[in-house]
Amino acid sequence: MSVIYFFIILSALVLVHELGHFLVAKYFKIRVDEFGLGYPPRAASLFSWKGTLFTLNWLPFGGFVKIFGENPAEAEDSLEDKGRDNFQSKNRGIQAAVLVAGVVGNFLFAWLLISLGFMSGLPSPLGVGLPVTDAHTVITTVVKDSPADLGGLKSGDTLEKLYRDSRESDLNPDSASEFIGSSPESLTFVVQRGEETLTKVIIPKEGIVPGKVGVGVALDTVGTVQLSLFKAMYEGFRVTTRLTYLTATSLLAFIGQAFVGHADLSQVTGPVGLVGMVGDVRVLGFVYLLSFTALISINLSVVNLLPIPALDGGRLLFVAIESIIRRPISPKVFNRANMIGFTLLIILMLLVTFRDIVHLI
């Protein structure tokens, strides 16, 4: 079931991205030859609309748009068709707008999902300046390979009871953390995860928290924020913008660490890891799944802006170079750079997927 949810989420995110390219290309009267649902080979032709063939393809996730002239080699081979509806015939500003539209689409989709979350009732910590109701103590972080992680506690679990022997802790984060730090014996955590109530016995150990024992969790008081339509849209935009900024700065920091050989690949999650995360989030409830999808959409928008050939950011880099040198880049150079970029991305994906599989084993 988690795999099915993952493919639904991935398909929605990719289709939103491609829809952005499609709509802006159409707005500037650029010919779009095909809008594919899924990836080739083609299973069926659905219908045509304003010169665009909508198709259904056999690989049932994602999608693509085929914009006439976006590939310089194709445009060069069809000089007789290089009219006003050709991507290459448009000025660099319009080309950039078409290319960045997919990223904007993912940002807007994340904004919509987070806004819907606020209208439905979005989990939020205290102290954010918003009306929070039904506050309770939640495990917000579980350190990898810590006693809590090995014992089965997960981020998002609501702490219902914490005790050892006959002594029970108060449930506010400070009291619970102090109780854990003074307990070398085994602790019993009773947590609510979705509709399940679970009991986990965890033995604290030294080395996690300086000067005392710990289990490897961070606790916070989290409640529910439910807002009206306009307030939800405003706060949704503010949160989406903030998350986009944090995602971009984190990604740049990771790239900087990679250049000096200090990057930690465990920070990167591939498709296999995401399937497991979707399963965990789905158990917590629909609103959590909305928020998780929004976070993936934000990550997709930021990653696509990287100046790597085969990504939107790489194509934008070519457009910027062409605007400086005032002539098109050679199709051979374009295709070679795209092939190298695509190969590097595939290698990275294989490495991350292999690490995810090893971690599961």
C-alpha cells in the first residue's frame, strides 16, 4: 500500500511540474506536441486539444511535455518549421519563463497543500503566533540507531504515558526529558500513532546527551492550528516560502560539503527510503500526508533549479549563456552536456537507492 501511495504522490508532483511548463508555453503561443500521462512507451492516444496530443503511457507515474524546438538539435533539423510557435524563436525571457514554470508549479502546489492543511487542522508547535488547540507532547525527532530508534519509536508519535516501575513522569517536554535523563533503568513509553496505541520499552544509554543518559528523542508541545480560508492561504504562503528558503540553504550547504569531501550521503533519501517514509506518515493521518507531499514538492522545485544539465536549472543556465554570447549553443554541446548530467543523476540515484536498501536490510 505504501508503494501505491508513493506512486500517486510522485505522479501528482511530476504532473503539476509538467503542467506548469505546458500552460506557460501555451500562453506564449509555443507549440506543445504532446502531453504524456506516465512515461513511454505509449499505451493510447486520449485526445487532442489546441494542437497538443494527450497520451496515456505504460509506465504509470509522472508525465512529460514535448515542447516544439526545446531541443536545439530538433529545431536545427526542422529549420523550415522554425516559425513563431517554436521555442527557439522566442526571446530568452520567454524561454526562461517556460523553463521555470515547472518549479513555480511545484511551489504553488505545496502552497495549496499547506493551506488545505491549515484549513483542515495542521499540527503545529506552540509559540508560532497562531491559535493552537489540543496541545500534547509529541516526539519530533528520533536519532538514527539510538535506543528509541531501535525500540520502534517514530517522529510524530504522541506521548501518552512515560514511566519506570511505579514512578510516572509528567508529560510536558521538560519534565519528560529530565525524567529520561535520570533513568538508567528501562523506561516504558506509551504512544499514540494514528489510531494505534503502542507500548515500547526503551533502555537509556550514555553518550547521547552530555552528562546523562538518553534514549535519542526530542520532544515538543504540538497542537492543532485550524484557520479560515484567507488566513490559511496567507499562512500557507508564508510557511511555504520559509520552507523553500530552508530547503535551498540546506541543499547549498550539502553541495558545499560535497566539494570538500565532507558530504554525508545518509542525508539524501531515494525512492526506496521515500516509500518507507510515506508508509510512516500515512499512519499518522491524512493531514500529515498532505504536509509530507508539500515538503517533497518543495524539494523537487529547489532541486530542479540546480544548474545541472538535464534539469530545468541546467537549461536555464544555457539560456543565460546564450543571452550573453548572443548566439545559440551548439546542439552537439547541448546534447553532450545533457547526457553527462543525466548520467550523473542516474549514478547518484543508484547510489542512494543502494544505501536505502542496505539500511532496510
